[in-house]
Amino acid sequence: QVQLVESGGGLVQAGGSLRLSCTGSDRTFSTYIVGWFRQAPGKDREFVARISRSGGSTDYVESVKGRFTISRDNVENTVYLQMNSLIPEDTAVYYCAARFSSTYGYAYWGQGTQVTVSS
């Protein structure tokens, strides 16, 4: 029952940074676990990062550990993905998604935002 909108993508040179935002439609946003996923052309969608309801627990795919940071501001109904030290392999459409708990799938998805990293 939450609608999600991503923003913040763009074109950046390798080594640069971007901050993606995922904004939920209303205050129920705080009841959802939120994840970031990405999909490159010809590749399957892959998990990137997730954050717990309160923001106290985070997980990352190994390839982005130390470079990406997920955070959330439930007052603003927004989850962020700070991406530093970007490499061309990070190029993809990035999606945020929400689920009520680990026993549910990620049922709510945003429209995606393009991230392109040039060498």
C-alpha cells in the first residue's frame, strides 16, 4: 500500500559519487523494510542493499561494501543510497522496493532511476 519514487540518478565519471533517493507516499513507509536493486542491460536484477524499519540494520552485496551506504529518514519518508567510488560496473537502472517483513516478497517497486558510470 505504499508508492515509491526514485530520484538522483545520472551520468558520473568513475571515482565519482551519486546519492539516490527513494520516497514513500505516506507515513506507512516506516513499517516497511526497504531495499535497493539494480539491473544492467542483459543482466538479471541484483540485490544491492537493504535497511530495516528503524534504520538500525543494513545489508549490502559484497561488491558495494565500503562504497555504498544506505540510510533512511522516516520523518521524510525517504531512503537514501549514497554511492561513492563509482565504477563502470555500477552502471544500471536502480530500483527501490519495499516489503512488510522477510516473510513477504518485495511487493512495492519504484519506477527506477538510471545510473551511468563512465571510465
